Amino acid sequence: MENLTAPTDISLNKTNIIQLLKTFSKSELKEFDKFVHSPFLNNRAEVAAFFDKIKKYYPSFDHPDFTKKNVYNSLYPDSGFRDDVIRRLGSNLFKLAEDYISYCLFKSDKFDHHKNLLDIYQRRDLNEFYNKQFQKTIQYLEGNKTRSAEYFLRTTQTEEINRKHLIKRDTTVKTTDIQIQIDSIWKFSFIRLLRLYAVAVQHVSQFNKKYDLSSLSMLLNLIDESDFKKETAVELFYLTIRLMTDRKNDKTFYRLKQLLEKNHHILDNSENDMIFVALLSYCWDMNLKPGMDYSKDEFEIINGMLDKEILTEDGKMYSEWFMYAFLTAIKAGEIKFAEKFIEKYKDMVPENERSNVVNHARAELEFVKENFEKALEYLSIPKYNNISEKLRANNMYLRIYYELERSDQFFYQIDSFKHFLKNVKSLSSNLIKVRQNFVKYILILYKIKLGEMETDFEVLKKEIAGSQLVNYKWIMKKLNKLEELNS
């Protein structure tokens, strides 16, 4: 039987340890170097030597010489290549890298340091040390401005350690007061539950997800009947849920908008993000209603998210947030802001998505300026590969062909868009319906424009006013223009 051996020139580039090291910054790699060479943290000299060999290829690790065999031979020049040794070295170094990033996270969280010391002093019954550390822990908690779910969880954890400490010295529990812990658990639970329900409601309304929301009403009623709504973070998420369900109204919207503006600092970015999304969703829903225009409110909210750096993380911005923020400025008539926005944030979009969103944004700008041919040029560059991009592109192609009176392309695009909407399964029926209505009415307007169809404009206006559709203002503008021409 033929003796099969593993290839010896395979690159290390795709191994777990290299994939992880590629994400390290220069400063992180430098600190990890110290970590690897610390006898206390790593007692395997061969692993440290292995790291010394491969770190030379940082950051890309794509040099032709960077192979398993070359690295092995540089470590063990007098022995034959063994793939299992390289795999073991890579595995051990990977575990060290995991320990390092875990340690960095632990080190960056000062509360964990305070809490762990408090717990150790409690377990070892070092009363004097414990009392001093308890005061330090409380001072740290109260000195922090945040009053998020995490704050109340930390308060609960601190009070639990303190309760154990006090019971050792007072079995009659006369000095023990658990009210703070009870209230903190309630507040933590309310905030976390409301936040999770907010995510669930959003997924149900947009993506046809199915969740059991039967307990949500009971939760809201419980908050209504308690004093916990006086806690700002609880009220923020309570109003968020109301704004995302059938309890929504303008009073709730403006109360939440004002409350968030004054108190965003008490929440972390992910919690703020959820509340901002609820405000934006309300604007979206209201803008679909005839006669309603929340574009200025929507722009204010997006601008606030940009100012507070909620849309960016580590110098990056999701492509969908880029487009949403840009289009919000366009709808609000903030054209100069939109132009500056592209230049300021385009490099933050992931490189593999940048061309699509930037060129589509530039197409939108040219469309607003009525440079329709130029808009088509920009629109032809991207290779659209997700539903959101395809929805935007189809919508814009229809409006451009309408303006340029390119009938063949217009009618082809109508059929293409109808077929696309019919086969989309991941969007909710309402999100599909508002686009189907847009297709329906732009087709009617175009036939009127060509003289192929007559209509009673007042009847058509009432029909459109009774429907929900995207680009409502644009449709009404074109309808009014047709009415003027016909009269």
C-alpha cells in the first residue's frame, strides 16, 4: 500500500493562531510578546520560540517562506519535519493568545477587580481589609455615571457578597438589609427583559420571526403598577417598548426622544442603540402615512447618533447604517450634510462593501440634483448582493427611468421588481406591501404620463392617500405635476 504523508510546504496562514494574531494591533502584539515570555504565564520554552519565529511575518503572514516546513526547520534544524509538532505548538500558542485577550478584558474592567478582592477578603474573613474594600467598591459604583442594567447587576453582586460577610458576624441578621439587593434585581430584570422584548418585537415586525410575546403585556402592566418606572433606565426601555407596539403615539415618541437626549450617558452604546432604533422605526412608520412628515425628527435622531459615536465602533461603520444615515439626510433636504457625510465616513465602511454603498449614495445625490444620467452611471457600478441593496437599486432605477421616459427599461424594471418582491421571504409582509404599492402607483403615473391612461386625479389622490408606500412625497409630487400638465 502506498505510504501517504502530509504535505510539508503548507502555509500557516489559515491556522487558528495566525487568524487570531492577524486581528492584533501592533501594541497588542508587543504586549502578547511579554505575555508569552513570562515564566509565570508560560512554562513552555518551545512555544515562546515558535512565537518568535512566526511574529516576524506579522501583520499579513502571507510571505511565500511562511510554511510549516520552514518554521519547523528553523526551530529543529537537525530533525525531519513533523506536522504534529507544528500543530501542537500552534495549539498551545493559540491557548495562550486566548488567555491573553481574556486577561486584557478582565484587566480593563475595574469593577471585576474590586468585586474579586471583596469576595476574597470575605472568604478569608479579613474583616478590616473587607470593610475598606467594600467602601472602595461602593465608591467606584456610585462614581460611575451609568445606571444601565449592568450597574444594577453589579450592585446586586456587591450586596450579595456583603450579605454573606455580615451573616458571619450577626446570625440574627439585625444588621442585614437586603432591600437594595431586591430593588436592584428588579431594575436589572426590567431593563434586560424590556430590551430583549424590544429586539424580539423588531424582528417580528421586520423579518417574520416568531417569538412568544404573550408575557409582554403582563410585564408592562407590572411596571405601570410599581414605582420602578421612576428609575430613568427602566422608563427609557418602557417607553421604547410602547413605541414599538400598538401603544405608540406622538406623546410617547417625544417623551422618549427628550428623555434619551438628557440621559444617554447613563446607558452603554448598545442600550442607547436599541432606543434610537425604536425612535427611527417610529419615524419610518409615520412617514408612510399620508400627510405625515417626520423626516426632520429622523435626521435629528441620526445626527445625535453620529455625535455620540453610536453608529461607529473602533473606527468602523456598518454599511446599512451608512446608507440609512445618508438617506435620512437626503429625505430631510440636508444635501450639503449628505455630501460631507460621504467623504467623512466612507472609509469606515468595510472595504468589501464600500464601493456598493458609496456609489449608490453618489447616485442618490445626482438624482436629487436631477442629474439622472450621472445617477445611472453611479448606479451601474455596484454589484448588489443583499436584499437591502437590491431594494434601493430597484427603487432608484424606476424613478430614474420615469424621469428620463425610458419606457422599455422602465417596464422591464417594473416586471423585475414585482418578481423580486414576490420571492422575498425574509421581509415582513408590511415591508413588502409598501414597496408593492410604490410599484403600483409609479406604473399608473407613468401610463398617465405617456397618455396611455386617463384618470380622475382627485380619486387617485384619495386612493394613494389611503395607502402606505415608500417615496410617498415623490409620488405625490409627480402626481401633482401631471395634474397641472393635464389641466
